[in-house]
Amino acid sequence: MAQSTVSGTIMDADMNAPLPGATVIEKGTSNGTSTDFDGNFTLTTKSSSGEIVISYVGYTTQTISFSGDKDFGTINLASSEVGLQEVQIIASVAVDRKTPVAVSTVKAADIELKLGTQEFPEILKSTPGVYATKQGGAYGDGRISLRGFDSENVAVMINGVPVNDMENGKVYWSNWAGLGDVTSSMQVQRGLGASKVAVPSIGGTINILTKTTDAEQGGNISMGGGNDGYFKYGATVSTGLMDNGFAATVSAARISGDGYVEGTQFSGVNYFMNLSKEINDQHRLSFTIFGAKQTHGQHYNRRTIAETKATEAGPQRFNPDWGYYNGQVEYISYNFYHKPQMSLNHYWTINDNTSLSTSIYASFGSGGGRRDDGDKLGSSDYRLGGSDQPIDFDKVAEENAARGSLGSSDILYDSHNSHQWYGILSTFKTDFNDKLTFLAGLDARYYIGSHWYQVKDLLGGEFYINPNSSDNNYNAALKVGDRFSKDYDGKNVNAGLFAQAEYQVNDQISTFIATSLSNTQYSTQDYIKYAPTDPKRKSEKANFVGYSIKGGANYNLDGTNNVFVNIGYFSKAPFLTGNVFLSDRSTEVNKNALNEDVFSVEVGYGYRSAKLSGNLNVYRTSWLNKSLSGSRSDGSGNRFYYNVPGLDALHQGVELDFKYRPDEKLSLTGMLSLGDWTWDSNATGYVRDEAGNLIGDPVEVFAKGLKVTDAAQTTFALGASYKFLDKTTLYLDYNYASDLYAFYSITSITSEGAQDSWKVPAYGLFDLGLNHGFKIGDFDTTITGRINNVLNTLYISDANNGSSNTYEDASVYYGAGRTFSLGVKLNF
């Protein structure tokens, strides 16, 4: 039979970037190939004429006719999601070989393949500079650090909207427990990143793009199960883009399970909806709402290695924070939260060269966590057996009931944390010519968070005497629903402007310079410490002006090699819960609070060829004027508060990652990250009482030269994926972590000659998975199975340092042992 040779280059129509791994099939046959790292393909057909079908996950499939030998040149695939290009502008998505930043991108297909029962941040564990763990092992309680910086100093954005807590910068992943179902792609921009928002990050940016609206009609139903009662089912339905320009996609899922760690039962409902309307060629509106309402038991209190290994449940599953009450499971550590986020996006194409993309968003968080007050619930005397057995809540309740007029000695209470958050993020973009692009915009946010402790259960007693002498209801007989100890509002108003110029010198050189200016205003109001008529109840407003300037350049040496450099300096406001007020319970502004300053520089090299792509980055980030604060007890029920401004830290390192495809079936990936993260100065701290008065002499903190703790400074990963059949793929991943120093508060180092904290033993884990596609009638179906920690390796993932700086008194979390999940999805 006559044959033909067809070739071309497959590109992303929105980002003008190659699509490696796109599938090219001769229609009606099994004859096909896939594109290389530059999007190129060559296919020898079985017939002299016919059609080729080009497909790639997340893009609309194209069918192209051929007759004889043909070079199609560039073939642009359009995204299968309406409005994705505009979201990418708001979210500041980096472009390979153009944007001069270190970046790694995880696509929806990889998330679906590998996530399973892992925590959402763990999908990034093979990314350079990332250390991610489950912490205590409960649903949604995972954490992530980037280049040695915890979540407070890593900007996490969903569709360009920042989601770090506006009071303390933390990211609570349980609030976003359904993200794995609705993420279109997740991009980690390490270091300065490409984000243009007015408040920058220090360690990097995790940029999560959710689905928009599917361009094609259809949907799917899915179901999955796993170890320890894990069960999940859900569905997605899309109208596709209709003739009137309207499109809608709705997705929902239900999840539940017993938890791998004992006492961590969980349940949740995840939902997502996007409505899109193309009004005309110039205007498009898009409304998105998504959220996850969930509850889960927690593992909060750690134990030493010896104590944990001696437990009946074993070190990987033991949890001291639960028990039985009236025949039902009860918790002293428990989380319940619901935080829907909604946004209305307007995309205005002013002309061929100019556009305005605006997102108006709102978020309403409601929920909190369970706590206990008293001494019995933490005592071994109130267990159903030995010290490693569940808590006997009934025994505590019996003794509380017998106390009569003395009231309860121990209670359960809820720590409520609710907020209202509104914002606008608007980006104006214009191309002055083929070389110069200018962007400018507004980033404004209003936030008010309400925080209070509320009696949940008197555990058999009639009331509870409030023991907190600083409360305005001190010694009151508290009933269920009454507030005590904490009841305040924190308010944050942030407004900023940003601008960026991008200059494409030629096909080889691209440059950018960006700047921002913002004002952060904090205030607080304390309802439990001060009487309604006390002028101290409401604080003054504290304002902090922040700014940033950064720039960089990328030079494509040829079609294979490129180099880049970026450099930046910025000054950011401290967090509300840090040093803005004199103490945790004070509404008096700390006049000596300082901005934190950061200077960063990075150099990178990239290599792209038909089979191999790789990146090498060297970075140096100086964190200047870091302010730390906290509180301690003097052992007599009194607390004092410390404030240590002016600490410096140096985070520097080397990162290498690669992808290698020796043929169309086998793909190899790997990364190596070598960090050297140390504190770079000493500092003087100040101690205050609850009223904010200075007490004692200043405290010298001797931090210089000590290692930064709580993140593995050396990580290594290797992965292999093999495509047995057209729709059957097996993968094996290995992740290694070492140089993890047990956490301690650096402000506790008040004498010279201190040692580094205990170094946790290094560990390596294997993950294995398989997915297989097949037909059920006319429906495409995929079944996916995963096993994490295949060898059931026993390892410590998180540790708090003890006084001896050794393993003997360190308190630890062990990582999960072998876990598994199996899921099936039917597309229609």
C-alpha cells in the first residue's frame, strides 16, 4: 500500500507554547505517534491519503486531512475550557523559555493519576525546593514549604486570587479539600515568580488554576475507594459552548472515611460551578463558585519516638486525641469548616492590542476547631486502659456531675474562626508594538476575621467557672454557647497598584521589569478583655507601606538552550498576628513594628531537545528584618509575650530537574534540590506582660549560623512512566528527603554556643500506580489504581525539638505507611 509522511509542530493556541506528548493518530488505525518536547512530530501513514487526529488532555481535538507527504507547520490546539486564556493573564502564568523564573507545572491529568488519598500539597513533592507532608495525618491537614519557607511566606493563589490567611499568612488546606477535583493546572513559581500582585511572596508562588467552562458538551461520573474506609463519588456536567454564547459546568463530589491515623474520621462535600457568557466579540463574563464543606478528627498532640513506638496502634497510626463518650467517638482535636469562594470575572477585549481583565471576588469562611480545657482529658488516668488507649470521656463526665455546685473541671470548647473577605484584581494589558507589552493593575482587599472560644460541652457538669483573669467575665459560670478567653475581630484593608513592562528584544531575548506599591492597614477590637465602654476595646489603625521592584531577562541561545536571570527587592508588612500589636491580648499598636525586607537573585539554565528537557537553577534569598513573636507561660498561669525584630536569614541553593523520553512509551523524570538555609544574624528581643508593659531586661537571641528548621534541605526524586498500550500507563515514583532539622522557635536560643536542632533520619518512599482506559458501550472509561509508600517504610515526617537536641525527647509525627486507592471514571 502507498504511504505518506506527515509532520508538524503542535502548539498551545493561548500561550504559544509547544505541547510535548500530544497524540497524533492516523484515523481508523492504531498507527500513531506523540510529539517531542518541542511539540514536533513525524508520522508515516499506512495510506497515501486520509485524516490524522490530534489530541491532548485539556485541549479540543483536531482532525486534519492529508494527501501525500505533508508538512503542516504549526498546528494550534485550542483549550477545551472557555476563558482559560483570560484567567491565565489574571493569574500571571509563566511561559517556558520566555518568563525568566524557575517554574514547574502539574497538569490536571497528573493530579487525577497520582493524587488518590494523598493530601493536595503532596502532589508537588517531586518538585524542586518543595517539602510536603501530612503532618498529623488527618484529612486536609497537610502542609508545604518552598525553599525552606513555610506557607506564611509562600503565596498561594487560586485563579490569581490570594488565599493565604490575611491575619497570619497561613494556608489551611482543609478549607480547599476539593481542589484536586477542579484543578486545571498547578504551577509552582519558585523565588520571585511571575506574579504581579501588590503583595509578593518570599519562597515562591503556588498558582492553582481551576477549571473554567468546558467548550464541549458532556461530563463524567466517578467513584473510588481506598484503605481505611475511604470512599468518594462525584459527577461533572457541562452544557458546552452553546450558539448563544452561554456555557455552564457543574461538578460535585462526596467523600468520607475512617482515616489512616486512628481517631481521624472525616466527611466532606466538594462543589464547583462555572457560568460563562460571551456577550459579544469584546465582552465575556464568567462566574465561578467552589468550596468544600468538611469535618475531620485531628491528630494534634505529638509524642516522643519511644512513647509512640510502645503504643498498641503503632507509631504510624497512634493518636492520643480521641476517645468515646456515650458510646460514640469523641475528639479533643477536631476541625469543621466551610469556605466557599466566588468570583465574577469580566474580560474586555478593547481592541486587537489592548484588553482589561477584572476579577471581583468574595470568600466567607465559617467553622473552627475543637479544644479542651482542664487536666483530666490529657491524663493517662482517664483512658480506657493504658496511656495509649482512647480517652474515657464518660469517666470525666461522671466526676463532673458529682462536683455539683463546683461546676465542671474539664470541658470541650470550640475555637471559632470566621471571616468575610472581599477583593478586586484588575489587569490592563496593551501591546504597544510587536516587542513592547505593558501591564498595570489594581489589587485591593477587605477582610474582617472574627475569633472566639465557645463552650461546646460541659461533660456532665452544670457550668464551668471561667478561669481567665483577664476576661471581663472572669469567674462567671459559663454555660454551653458562652464565650470566654478569646473574642476579637481582626481587620485588614489592603490596597495596591502594580505595573510591568515586557520587552521582546528579538526571537532570542525577552526582558521584564515590574514594580508594586501597597498599603496594609490593620486594626482589632477585643470584646472579651475590655468592657464595652473601655476605649481600649478598639485599637487605632496601623498602616504599613510595602513596595517591590523586580526584573529579569531570558536569552534563548538557540532552539535547545536558554539562560535567564532575575533579581528583586521588596518590603512587606508584618502579619497582624505577629508584631503589629504589643501582645496577643493587646489592642495597643506596637510603634516599633517593622516591615520585612527581602533581596533575591537567581540564575537559571534550560535545555530542550526532542528527547530530553532539563533545568538548572541557582538562587540566593536574603530575608532581612524578620520579626518573630510568641507567648510563654511562667508556670503560675501568667503569660508573657516576646517580640524579636531584626532577624536575618539566608536561603540559598541549587535545583536540577529533567524529563527524558527515549521513546514514545517510556518517560523518565527526576529532580535534585540542595538547600543551605541558615539564620544570618543575632537580634535583641523584648518581653511584655498581658497589658503590653515591658518586663525584665531585653533578651539576646543568638541565631546566627543555626540551620533553618522544619523543611528538608535536601530532596531527590526519580520517576518512570511506561505506556504499555494506547490507554494503559504504569508509573513508579521515588522521593527522598534528608537534612530535615526538628522545629524549634529560634527565639528560644538565648545563650551563645547553641547547637542545631536534632536532624531527623533521611527517608525514601516509593509510589506505584496504573491507569487503564477502555470502552463501556460508547463511553470512554478510565480505571486508576495507586499504592503510596509501597514498601511500608517507617519514617518520621515532622518533628519538634526537645531540650537535649536528640531523638530522645523530640516529639514527632510519623508518616503514613502503605496506602492504596482505586477509582473509575466514565466520560459521556
